[in-house]
Amino acid sequence: MKTLIVGGAGMIGGRTALHLKSKGHDVTIAGRNAPEAGTPLGDLPFQRIDFVNMEFDPDALGGFDAMVFAAGNDIRHLPEGEDDSYWERVNSIGIPRFFEAAKSAGIRRAVNIGSYYPQAAPQLVEGNAYIRSRKESDEGVCALADDNFTAMSVNAPFVVGTVPGLIIPMFVAYTQYAQGKFAPMPEFVPPGGVNFISTQSLAEAAEGGLERGKAGASYLVGDENLTWQDYFGAFFEAVGRERPPIRDEEHPLLPDSAMPFGRGNKLYYEVDAEEAALLGYRRNDIVPAIKEIVAQYRDM
């Protein structure tokens, strides 16, 4: 299958691109910037696509059978100077518009990597512009599905993992924090917790969506419900240190803005067993993913 990975130079898209390549897909990655040459991602074919501004060659999309879209904008990535209208522009409008272009070009199967918030915490949709935009992008993508266009969303929680040859600043920072390299920054974790999924599990879920997913479906995926102490503690334990204590204050590496469900709360859920089996992704992969992160970044 000739498969285009939009956002393929990033953490989620990159892991998905390499996973699908290992499964025999003819993979091309796309985005605004090409990955670094000489890396596993840099060795893949690249197309420049700016989906927000619709800057790409529509005819070029016609060369693909399938697409995974992993370029949706995350809550932590609001550009300086932008307000909440940004989310509507890039997610609510931009993502379905790009999927419509993919459909018109003849792509037959497409997976949107979306966010878990609208399904796991629907009470947050009305009051949060970012979460509302994720719901609207999901609905817009699924509304395009028909007998000739099997489009769906695979909606993920906090994603943990790395990609060979790719520097992910957040996880470099978490690794160095666990190593004690940020002293005198206090070592603690906030109360509460959330569901997590690894990049590898999510890549496998995207593969399952392409191969077996239903047109118009919105799949809520996830792996483990962990406290923040479990999560950060796994980084500390991976470098041979004890877990940090809990302190009810804003964390320097995990701002309250990244937890719209509120510091101290737990956004836990269990995935539908039949959907998880359909998509076929691995479980209990968070600690292995963190060990992989630490192994890649601990000597930086």
C-alpha cells in the first residue's frame, strides 16, 4: 500500500512511518519541514505539505492509496500571539478541509490521529476551545466517509515514546530532570494522573485502522492509567533514582495548561475491548517506552 504520513517528521507520525515501512508499506512522509538527512526518517521520500494554508500539489495526493494524518496541533503548541481562534482555524476547519482534498485526489483509506478529550472528558468540550476543535475536526473527518473513502479517527491520550534519530525536546528534558541535571529545580510531581499510550502502540493502532477500521468510526485508544508519580517515577527509576514526592503545585515541566481536566484530578478510562482487538495494538507498553527514551537521551 502506498501510504502518506502527514506530520511524518514528528514523534507520532515518525514512529508510524517507520512502523508501516517495517510492515511493507511504501511510505512517504509529508509536512512543512523535511526530517534531518541521514536519519531513518530522513531516508524516506518527503513531500512538502502545509495543510493549514493549503500549500501543496493536490495532484500529488493522487499517487497514494492511504494516509495517516498526525499533524493536528496539540494544546501545548499554541503559537505566540495567537488566541483561541487558532484552534478553529487549524483543527476544526483545516483538518477536514485537507481530508476532503485527499478524498478528491482518490485516497481510499485515511486515519486521523485525534485527541481523547472529547470522548474521555466530554464535559470539557463546551468550555475549552482546543478540545472543541478536536471534536469538530474528528466529526468533520468522519462526515466525509463513504463507500469510496474509509476515513476515521484514532483518538489518543498522552503519548510517550521516541523515534530513532529524532530529538524530542520534552523527553530530553524529562530524562535530564530525572538525572538531576536541572538542579536546583525542585524534584516533585503533581497529584492526579491520566491515561497514556506509547508511540509504538499508537502506530500499531493506526495500522489497524488502515487495514480493518470502519468508515466514519471514532476509536478511543489508550493503554495504561497512571498517576503522575507513576509516570515521572518511571523516568527516575530508569536512571537508578527513587521516585520524586507529590507536591500540589504547578510543575515546571508539566504546566497546568497541559492538564485541562485540572491538576490533582485523574482522567482515567478503559478502552472498548472489541475496538482494541480490532485495531490490534500492544498494551502495557509505557515503562518499556520510557526506558527506550532514557536509553536514547541519557548521554546528551
